[in-house]
Amino acid sequence: MTTKPESHDRADELLVDALLDRVAHPVDPLLAVKLAIAKAHAEPKQRPPAFLRIAIGLAAAIITVLVFVLARHEPESVSSLLDRAAVRAAQPIDREYLLSSLPGSMEARLLLRGRERMLVELRGPFDQMVFRAGYAPSGGWAITPTGVEVGEPMAFGTNHPLPLMLNVIDRTLSKLRKADDIEMLVSGEQPGHRTLRSAREDVQVTIDARTGEVQALDLSWIIGRMRLQWRATATKQDLIYEHMSYHAPGDPISAPSGEFSISSLFGMGGDFPFFSPRGR
Amino acid sequence: MLDPSPAGPNDIGAQDVGSVPYLSDPAPGHSPGIAARPMFEILIREHAPMLQTYLRAIVHEAGLREELFADTVVVAWRSLARFDESRPFSAWLRGIARRLLLAHGSKKRMLELSPEILDVLEDRFARIGKRPGDTFDDQIAFLQDCLRELAPRSLEVVEGTYFESVPAPQLGMRLGLSADNTRKILTRARLALRDCVRRRLSVLDLGDGAGSGA
């Protein structure tokens, strides 16, 4: 078997590009290695048996149909019935699934809030950052900033499958950790604001230099085929979630924009030199 | 002739490919014991720069590269029992990364590299692995010599492009060149670097499958 000269040419061009990139940006891969090793050492996931998942899915569907049938007679009870149905159908199984799905660097604490909705507090790898997630009545998982009830329409990213939600959190933290090429810009528009930007990690954070509160945030991830862009601008502590779209060519799907309070989601201080410490 | 990576003890099975989102869950108890962790971590840390550079060569998109890096480590850990210690760990890692990319590419139609190009790249990285040096960066230090061989103007263009990430039009303005001229100089410089790298890696006889023996 012979190899075509053009294959050699193309391969060597790719090699030269990669080597130049390595020489030009000799990034210490320590953090990436630590995260990857943590992921590798996490125990294999144990999903419930397929028949059990199918049975639960069927039960949830039957309950949903019943709820809508009942709703014709008692429209005012739909919301609470839906909530309880979702909790009953999903909570026992997802509780186990969540714990076995967590990335190695995270810890979860189960909380129960409100009308027995499941709420999970996720920490790490930065102890100062807390993401809360809950099983929304609509049937998916939501990342919810502290102070916002699970299931509220303003929660970021409702209806995500659990692994995706965990992946988003993991990547947010990972990007912020890895941003070693960060440059600091002093904003001329807003005195006292500083913008920290890492071109390589595709992350930009504007903070109030005095309090550490996040004023604006621009992150993007590629997760599988999906491109998530989370652009947040802040007035005091309001965050605007602008859009999220699928990355598949010709298949744009945009979610509606929403607003919610991030309260202490980011301005927690601690590991980051650019977040000034604040009490939690 | 290039080694097409025949199945062997260091091969990963199809069941290992395909989870976050394209690796399948392994069978319970498939992971090595806790005693293997320190050694595995040392090996991964040692080979991470090589693996990242390899992924840089085969994947353009930074996010996907991160995913493939992490997934390669995951699969390596879960498949460690099948690693043949008489063969290079670095080649095994690249094999995993390559298969993950193929699995990813076939599903998502993102693959632009032919198996032949991947074979040639494997050959080149294997050659780099045989060069003297304690670390991967030591082994690719020859690239600095190649850069020094460039004409001063070519070196300026290469440094502006790769080291400072300046687009051709702006770089041209800075150097008093048109954008087209800047791109031409860059193309010629890359060809010169390619030839230099081939010489340093003792790649000869390109028309006849020179990459054999990787």
C-alpha cells in the first residue's frame, strides 16, 4: 500500500500548524489533565434498567393524560397536580441517577424545597460557587441561581437532560479555571468596572471591582453538536439569558430570552484573584 | 507503507467508544484498581502535551478538542487492563483519540481527515517520540531551528500569525505589505517549515509511502 503524496503534504501541514501552536502557546495542561483524570476516575455510571425507565415513562405519560382529563373538570388544580405527578414519577429514580452522574470534582447536596420539589446544590471544584439545580415540573432539569425557586420560568435552561446540565456547569467552572491568558480591561463606560477576557477560553466576565459582583458575562461552549452561548448583561444583579441554539448546520433553534436574578451565583469571592471576597 | 493500526492488544474495542456524548458506559468493574491510579496519572501528565498537540493537528475546534482530550483519558483509564506495556503509551493514547474522533466524525459528519492522512500524522508523531529529549517540548525543539532558518520577513509573518494571532490584513498593514502578499509569504513560510520538519524527522521518499516504520 502506498500513501499519496498529497496525504503527506496535508498531514505535514497540519503537523506544522499544531507544532507552531504548541511552541507559540506552550500552555501547561495541568488543569485539563486534572479534570480529565477526575472524570476518568469517577465510577462508571449505573443507569436504572431499561424496563424500569420505560415503566416509569409510561406511568408518567398515563398520569399526565389523567391530569389533563381531570383538568377539564377542575382547571384550577392542573398546576399542583402536574407538580406532584412529576415529582412522584421522577424523583426516586433521578435522585440516584444524579448522584451517579456527577463529575468527579463535584459534590451534591439534596435539598427539598417548597412543594417537595427536588433541589440539588452542586459545589465545586470551586467551593465558593454554588449552582442549584432542580427537577422542573416540565420534566427536565434546570440550573437555578440561588434565590430563585426551581421550576420558575426564569431558571436557566429548563428541560435539559441531567448530563447536559452537569456538563454546562462543569464547563463553566473549567473555563474560568483555565483562563490563564486572561487580560484585564478597565472599562471606560462604567467607572469601577473591569472586564476580564480570555480569548482562548472564549470567556469574558465584567465585574464591579469593588464588590466583585458580576455585571456581565459572556461564555460559550460546544457540547457535542450543541452550541451554547450564554450572554449575560447585568444591571445590579439581573441577568439576561439571550439565546441558545443548536450547532447543526441549517438547524437553528432559539429559545426565548428570559431574565432572572443571579444574586450570589457568581460574586462569591475566593479562588479567583479577580473576585473580591464576600460573605455567602 | 504506513501501519494502518491493526487490531492488537493495544486496540480499544468498539464498546469503549461512544459516552459524553459518545463514550459508552463500560461494564461494571471494568476500571482498573485504585493502585494503578498514581502511575496512570503520571503517564497522562507526561503525555498530555503530546496528546494536546496531536488533537490540535486533527481537530480544528477548541471545544471539541477539550472533549476529545478528556474522553481519551477516560477511555484510557477504563481500558488500561488491555494496554500492552511493551508498546508505547503515547501511540496507544493517539489510537484512542483517533478512534474517538472517527466515532464522533461518523456520527456528526465533522470529520475532514482521511484515514491516510491520519496514518501519516501517526507516523510523524511516532518519529517525534523517538527523538531525544525528556519531554515532548524537548522533542519538538527542532522547530525553533526551523524557524531560525526562515528569512526575516517570513519569520515576522509567522510570528505575527501564530504567536500573536494577528489576521493577515492587520499584519500586512503593520509590515507594510498587502494582505495578499502577507498570505503568500505565510504560505511559502509554512512550506519551508514543512520541508524543514520533514528533514528533521528524517521523512524521505514521499511518493513511496515514506511514513512506514512508525
